[in-house]
Amino acid sequence: MSGSVGDVLAARATETPDVPFLIDPDDTALTYAQVAARAGGLAGWLAAQDIAPGDSVAWAMPNGPTSALTLLGILHGGYLATAINLVAGRDIIAYVLDHSDARIVFVTEETEPLLTEALAQSSSQARLIRVALDLFDHAPSAAKVTCENDALLMYTSGTTGRPKGVTLTHRALLAGGENPTVAHALTPADRALCTLPLYHINGLCVTIMGPLVSGGSVVLPPKFSVQRFWPLIREHRATWFSVVPTQISYLLHDETPFEAIPSLRFGRSASAPLSPDVQTAFEARFNVPIIETMGLTETAAQILSNPLPPGTRKVGSPGVAIGNEVMIADKAQAEAPRGTEGEVLVRGPNVMRCYRANPQATAEALTPDGWLRTGDLGRMDSDGYVTITGRLKELIIKGGENIAPREVDEALYTHADVIEAAAFACPCDLYGQRIEAGVMLAKGSTATEAVLIALCIERIGRFKAPDRVHVFPELPKGPSGKIQRIKLAALVLEAS
């Protein structure tokens, strides 16, 4: 898809001006014509502030049509839309403000205190602007924006060291919307329920760019709620949703009675591997197919997807490459034989341009011929389906043997009371590293550590079973809902 995000929005406003695009579940819907006009108005306001196209303009807002509209206005004017992760904490936000050179940060009454604190801690000269309706009423910007212009700056979760700033062009963002559109056969008749924050690549590219590219619409509640999830889908006749495995587990363990929803075509899972047992149980209870996918911030979300029914869905695999190339590489970065484990590499229009102000990290991640090294380990079968076996940096090396934490996770998830599970490495004098795990259990569960360890021994053997299983009220997660094993290990080590 050529042109900029603003070009696509303008085309939608011309072709289908009265079609709803951004839907507030508690208020009104904004049509494509209204969104295009207001996005142009915000871009015009920014231009009047003497901010040059390409400059960083951040937004720090909870989900909703206004947040999406602010993002689209920044993109419309050719500015670098910088996502502020609202759960990253004051120190990381201060770092992002400095590192991004943000000129303006759009905030709400709710987020302004946090950003004020972060700004005071940084050396940034950014202005905090509380979003109001009159900001969208200006004459549109006349900036010429192309597909090659930088569009989005989004920081990785930074579980080790400082987060890296992923820079994506307009071409990459639109490819990020095109890939789920193709994979899920999205049409103007489709309507998404957005469950993930827009400062996460899945929420932004899949559930905003996907509907924009396909001409559909999206319902934007402020946040994910187990209690409101199915009622919102039913009330607004949503046809699909994109969630992370943690949300799937929460919905599965909610005891509220469920009735089938005629409008709903499918759900998709991304951001972390989905346990086959959880997927099977979810589909059996709710009678909705879950399409497992895989994506990264560095690839504008989706790189792999299973097909829709009646196509072959391989449980435990995030599917095949759609809209980009995926290769399993050996240690020499050459293509590995089918069925052999290696690093997952990606190449295509959705891949990032660089890590901002970090040429060393960029050079380590991007090969000279355009492949992105994902850091994920996997295998590709004869049909092109990829199975992720672990992360290069998360492998547990016990007695010289590599053990993928996901094997342990999946063994724990076979217990009906396990809502969240994550295995991790701890130092060990005998083996170098030993295996431990953290779990969150369903309310009222009587499962004990001994029972869970015995289950793992039965499923994967004594050597790979955890020595300890720690029960937590909730496991530490990043903005996408992905469980952070490193933080979990740190909590356990600190407690001991």
C-alpha cells in the first residue's frame, strides 16, 4: 500500500464519508469524514506551534476514540508519533521523553500528573498539552508526507537495560494494517473490539491500522475488562477481537454464563505463545475460533498467522508468513533445513527502519540484506508453519542442556486451576542453572506446589520439571500483557 497513513484516511473519507470508524462504547461514533477532518485539524494546530515535520510529538493517553484521533492527527502532519507507555513507570517515561526529543506530549486530566513528574525528572523541554476538542478544529496541515517518512516511535519493554526506540515508517504502519487484513479476510463489514493499549504495537497496528486499511470500524473502550468484554462485543456487533494469552486465560476462568454471539467471526491471539490446552478449552467453551499469530514491535505487529477456518490451523504454532518473508536461520545466518531449530528472521515492508539513536543495536538486529533478527528460536515444518521454541536470551541451560521455558509453561497450563504460568532460570551450584516457575491460580484453588511439580514430572520428565513452583497473586507483565520472566526471577531471588 503506497502513500501515508493520512493519504489512506483521506481516501476513506472521500469514498465512505459516513461510515463509522472510531466507536466510543459509551458515547458516539466518529465517521471516516469526521476523523479525517479532526486529524487534519490537529496537524494544523501542531504546524502553528512551529514544530517541523519529522519532529517527535508524543501522546500519553488511555484508550478511546480521542487517543486514536490524536495519534492519527500526529501522523497526518508528518510528525513522529511517540508512544508513551503509561505503565512503564516514571523513570522510564522520563528516559523516553529525553531520548525521543519530544517537543509536545498530549495528555489527559488522568495522565497529566504522571507526565508532570516524569518531565521534572528529565532534561526534556517538552510541553504538556491537555487534549481538548478545540485542538481538532484548525485548518489542516499542508505537509507533504510519503510512505518513506518516519511515522511511529515505540519503545520496547526494556526488561534488560534501557528500552530501545523502534522507528517505523508510514509504509511499515500500513503494512502492519495490511497483514492482518489479508490474514483474516477483513472487509468494511468487520468491526474490531480493541482490548490492548494503543501504546502497544498490537493495539495500534492490528486494531487501528487493520480497520483503517480494510475500511472497517473499531470499538475503543478505555481498557480491557473481563466483565464488559462479551457485552461490548454483543452490543456493538463486533466481528473479531485481538487479545494476548493472559486475557484469554482470564476470560476462560471467568464463571459468568456465556451465550453465543452471532456477529463474532473469530478472535486472534498474539504477543506471546498461546498454550494449546488453553486454546482448546477456550474454543470448546465459547465456540469461537482463536487464530494464533505472532508479531513484534519491530515488525509493526503481525509476521505469522494461522488461516481462518476451514483452513488448517495448527495448534501450538503461530502460523505461516503473511505479507513478509520468514526464515529459520542457523548460527551462520543461512537458512536452516526444515524441522531444524534456529533463529527466526523476518524481512518485508513492515520491518522497522532502525532503533533510534542506537546504531550498534540496529546493526546487530538488521542484517545487510534486510533481515531482522527476532531473537526467537523456532522451527518451520514442510508446510511453512513455524513453531516457536523459546527466546535466545531466555533459554535455561541446566547441566549443559538447553531447556525452553515454554515446555514447562505448557505442562503447568494443563492443570485446570492455572491462570498464568512462567518458568525461569535460577543460579545453581550443581547444574549451573535450575528451573523454577511462578503461577497464578484460580480463586479457591487447592492446588499445591507438590501437585504442580508432580504434574510437570509426568508431562516433561524430572530433569525439565521445576524444582520450585511459586504462587503469586499475579505475575509481572509488560504493556502487552506478556509475562516478564526476568522480573519474576528477580522477585524470587529477592524474596530468598
